[in-house]
Amino acid sequence: MLDDGVSWTVDLSEAVGQGVFALRRDPLVFAQVAIGSAGELVWGDKIDLCPDALYLNVTGQKPEDIFPALRNLPAHA
């Protein structure tokens, strides 16, 4: 659970067997998930999932919703 009370379960089933997520096929390797120093989910040096991206995905927010300074940046083409 996060400071704002949000908690969730990450469903990685769509990624099973694809690219670096091939490690998901081995339950012993997949079970080695840890939380990295910046709050990311990590599996050794193979995979890391950004905590901000996960939060945005689960809450439906946009980056500028949680990082207000982004609102002042020019739009990119």
C-alpha cells in the first residue's frame, strides 16, 4: 500500500513468455522478485518495472497529474 492508500496487484499474465518475461516460465526465477532502491519491482538485472508507470496504470492518471511541473513543459510533436 502506498502513502495515499492505493494498493493493487500487478497482473503480468499478458507478458508471460515475451521478451525478458520468458523468465516467468520458471516459477523459481519469477519468485525472486524484489523491490529496488527506487521502489521498482526487479528480477535481478533482467527486469525492472517503474513504480510511477505502475501507479499511473492502476489509477488511470496522467504523468502531469502526479508531477505538476510537467504541465509547464512545451508539448512535443
